[in-house]
Amino acid sequence: MKDNNILITEMIRYYAGDPKRIQHFIKVYTFAKMIGEKEKLPAGEQFILETAAIVHDIGIKPAEEKFGQCGGKLQEKEGPAAAQKLLTALGYPEKVIARVCYLVGHHHTYDGIDGMDYQILVEADFLVNLYEDGVSGEAVERAGEKIFRTKSGTDILETMFQK
Ligand SMILES: [Fe+2]
């Protein structure tokens, strides 16, 4: 399997001068990697999950440049093309790129989750966003019921936000 360190370095460069976004994707990547390993994803799916977590918010920049805003749906719209360009330039396999682009284009869509890679990416993004957005205990509970499906992700959610 390809090493993702070059991709991580490229994404840090992509968000140069924006430490908040760099810290965001590193946290999402770390949670996704850990949950995927604990849930025993097959190696190929684990690699797709980790790659998708690194680039999942890549659509933020083109969305801001084109529309002056970066809401979830705009990010999903603009993300896949940007991810495709970067991953192709770095020589990622076509099959990996196709699934990663799908995940980038759907990571704010919570119906129709069609795989563990997708499920875990969403959980990892929630673990980070619930904290970064400073949401209420009630919203954490709601996310636990509506979004979280894996045991590993749910354990982290409950421990992190325990009262
Ligand atoms: Fe995110």
C-alpha cells in the first residue's frame, strides 16, 4: 500500500497559513485510522478510509474561491475534482481515487452510507466537529443515536463527552 505521508504534507501545504484546517484534518485522519483498525477493515478499505480522511475537506478552498462560502453541500460539490487532481498527480491507483472522490463528495450526506469506509469517515468528522463547534450535550447525544454505528467510534464519543 502507498504511504500517505506525501499526501499529508501536500495537504498541509494546501492549507498553508490556516492552522485550524490543518489541525482539523489531522484529527479526523487519526480518529478514522484508529477506528478503522479497531473495526478490522480489510487493508484496501482501510487505505481508502485513511486517504479520504486526509483530503475530505479539500473542497473548502475551491468553494470559497468560487462562491465566497464553504457550506457542506458546496464542499461536497467542489471536493471530488480537487481530490482527483491531487491524487492523480501523486500516482494513486484509479480504484482508490474513485472511491475516495465518492467519499469526499458525500461526507456530509448521512443517508445512503454504503460502506464501513464511509461510516467511519463520517464518525471521525463528527468526533472532531462536535468539539470544534462547541455543541451542547444534547447534540452529542443526538449524534450518538443518529450517526454513530461502530463500537469503537461510539466508545470514543461517549468517553470524550462523558458528563
Ligand atoms: Fe471535516
